[in-house]
Amino acid sequence: MTIGAPPQKAHGRSRARRFVPLALAAWLVLEIWLLILVAEAIGGLTVLALLVGAAVLGGAVIKQAGRRAFRRLTETFQPGAATEPGSEGSGNALTMLGGLLLILPGFISDLAGLLCLVPPVRKWLGRYTERALERRMRRATPGSLGNAFQQARMHRPDGKIVQGEVIREDTPQPPSPGDQPRPPLTS
């Protein structure tokens, strides 16, 4: 019988892992319900035209934000180019997020995408996100990634540990007669 470490206590699910799938499902149901309501009120073809128009607008927004990011990147690598501190990516990620939300079909995602494109809202969201990340980084213990490696490791349900020994032979073995190449098969 192998004696191993006692099974580790199962970690409870985080709030995000518990509520994000529920919120995503609720958002999808709400989007479909709103699409049906609006389609009954103004017509299905009009709703389809609005969704296609929002997707085209979202693609244009992402394209423009990507070009702006590429231009800033090439300007950074130019010799003697001085860039203002804090202007490297000011709002570009939120602009791309707004474009992505516009591409997704649905009126709630379109509204959220349009809000991400409004400069004061984008500025506020950027500051809020930055403060939230700073708080999270301050709470993390130095030099650790929390339980990231714990989640990546496989656990056997019975908690057994299989002990073994690795033997490495540094000297090459002479080939055995069965290892010689065989002549080709001919008919």
C-alpha cells in the first residue's frame, strides 16, 4: 500500500467563476428577448439592418484603433522620437473593446460599445480599471501568482502519490542486432 499525502482540501470557487457564467447567460437571454421585442415593433429587416450597420461600424472602429496603435508603435521606434508619458495607449484598448461590442449582435452590447467610444466614459473606465488593478496587485503577496500553479496541476481523486526513480544512463549502449536496418521489401 502506498502511503501518500492526505488529499488537499478543495478550494472553493471564486466569485468570478461562480457568477460570470450566470451573468453571461442572463445577458444572452436579455439580448435575445430585446431583439425579439424590437423586431416585433419595427420589423425584422430593420433590426437586421441595424445589426449589420453596428457590425460594420465596429469593424471600422477596430481598424482605426489598430492603425493608431501601429502608428504609435512605429513612432516609438523612430530614432529621436519623444513620446509623452502616459499617452502610449490612452484609451486604445477601450476603443477596441467598444468596436468588439459593436460587432457582437444585440442592442445591449451595441449600447455598451457606444459608451466605450465616448471620451469621458472611456477616461473614467480607464481610471477605474487602473485603480482596481493596482488594488489587486497590492493585495497579492510578493513573488507569488496566487494559486495559478495549483490550478494547473493535475490531482488524482484518491490523493495517492506514485513513488518512482529515474535512471539516466550517460554512456550510449551498443546497438543490438534487432536494431539494424532491414533490407527493403521487394516483390
